[in-house]
Amino acid sequence: MNIEAVELRRVAIPLVSPFRTSFSTQTRRDVLLVRVLTDQAEGWAECVALADPVYSSEYTDAAHRVIADHLLPRLFAATRVNADLVAPLLKPVRGHRMAKAAVETAVLDAQLKASGVSLSNHLGATATHVDSGVSVSIYDEIPALLDAVESYLLAGYRRIKLKIEPGWDVEPVAAVRERFGSQICLQVDANSAYTRSDARHLATLDEFGLLMIEQPLDEEDVAGHAELARIVRTPICLDESIVSAQAAYEAIRADACAIINIKPGRVGGYLEARRVHDLCAAAGIPVWAGGMLETGIGRSANVALAGLPNFTLPSDISASDRYFRQDLTEPITMTADGRIEIPKGPGIGVAPLPDVLKELTISTEVLKP
């Protein structure tokens, strides 16, 4: 395809309620959208970087500038482009995987729309629906947490994930188990809030029959996770540590994890995410799709990825109304039994609603070769 222009659009979309983790509290999403216009079709993508560099070193303002100043000039220099060429073209720029993922995904969406192929088919998905899990914020009090969990279970979510941090871990997990029993699928996510010295404390969570403990230690401490896995019986899942298929290979080889969370933005795009999936499948490591509070643009693409065969655990792909009163696209909905249908349309299968997009847009920058 020939790229005629790229639009970088900033959108502010409020959350239905504050979302608190061990590293931040979010009340809205500052979203960077990438729209690629080619001679054959247009493609959309969402950069998952947060407003501040607290989940990773990437953040929205920086992603905007690196795309405009460093990634797009390399893309524009190519005579013709397809999605498989994007990563090699952008490789000279170190890091910035979330920014690169947004550019690659927008090109891929345009390419697949031009050929009439869905993203799920292109990636090799075998499922028609994915099991939906929900991520539950840190609360100030246990009763508020229990009310939230009850509402999500009544809505049909198949897995509950509790965000935890030092001082908010054993007590909330115990309260949820006592209130809702051992039959619910329950896991916790620390977002790197603990250190190796907390190993014995984290082992006290073993009695609650959790599906996993996600990313308890710093993202660079793969060796520490391997040590922790020898002390804690609950399976260790890595999230922030997995930035590529190579990183996944090293973590698996070190016995640092039994499960891996795949976030396409974190690993550099859906093509690399598929490579992580295939590597894990070959190693017998189950995977699930993580989330970054995406709008329908990013969420629909995540649903497509989660249809691959080794996504055997419920994913962090909730319905749109979990986070937004009005999504940028037609809402992603969940069935009463906690499943989300994989989009069948070409590309990511959705597009922004023009009136909503206009209302929520903060700024627009158009760049051309």
C-alpha cells in the first residue's frame, strides 16, 4: 500500500469510576489514536500508553512525539508498505513498543480492510467467542470491594482479578473468598508492588486457591520471580516483564512463570503478540490477553487475538460499560454467561463513531510523506 497521510488524534474519555492500582489512580483515559490513510483503505489503532510513565517508561505525550518525529519519517521513506515491513522499518528506533504497536496495527487494519480479511482470521484465531474476566480496582474499604465483585459476578464475568499492593492483599482476598466461595475463578495482580523480601508474605495467599499471582516483583527481576516460584505454590504470571517473544523465552527458560499475560501494545504489536503466543504454546505455558483500559478500537483487536488456541484462561477483555458510559465505537458487549464475540468484519472489525469522536477529541495532527 501507499500511505497518503497519518492522523494522530488525542481523545479524552472519562471512566465510569476511578480505577486504582498499586501505581496510580485513573479517572479518564488520555488516548492517542493513529489513523493511517492509504490508497486502498484506512486503518485505525489505539496506543495503549498511559498519560504518565507509571506502568512503563512510555506515556501518551512521548508516544505522540516519537510517532510523529521518528517513526512516521521512516515509514514514509518506504515506497510501499505492508504490516510485516513496519517492525523492520522502525527497528532503528530503540524501545517505544507501544508507539510502534499503534503504527503497525493501523497499517495492518488498513491492509486487512483492503483485502476483506478479519484480524482474527489473519492471526489464526480458532474461537468464535472469548471468556471475559474483569479487573477490580483497589478500594478504601472491604465492603465497597465486595459490592463491586458482586456486581461483576451478577453481570456474568467468568474471572475476577483483584488489584493488590502491600497492605491490601490477604484481607481483601480472604473477604472475597468468604463471601463468594471457592467456586469463583479468582486471581490477583500486584503490578510489581512487592520485593523478594515479601516472598513468605505472598505465600500466605496460597491457602485461597488463586488462579495466579500476576507480576508480583519488578519487571526486570526475572530471577526474583524464579526464586518466588520456588516458595509460593500459587502459579506466577508475568505481565510487565514480557516485552517480546525473546523476553518470554528467557522467562520460561528461567522457570520464572507458569502463565503469561500477553498485551499487544507492551510487546510491540499483534504480530509479535502472535509470536509470544506460539512460543508459549510450544512450551506448554498457557496465556491470556491483558488489557490497558482500551476503548473499543483497542478492545476489539484484543478480542481477535484472544481467539488463538493457547488463550486458555479468561482474559482482561471486559464489556465497554465496565469502563465507559460511551465508548468511541459501538459498545463491546458481553453475553449473560460472560463471553464476548470475536468481530467478523474486515480488519479490527470496528470504527469510531463520528459524533462521539468529534465530541471527545482534544487535538488532531495530520502528517504526510
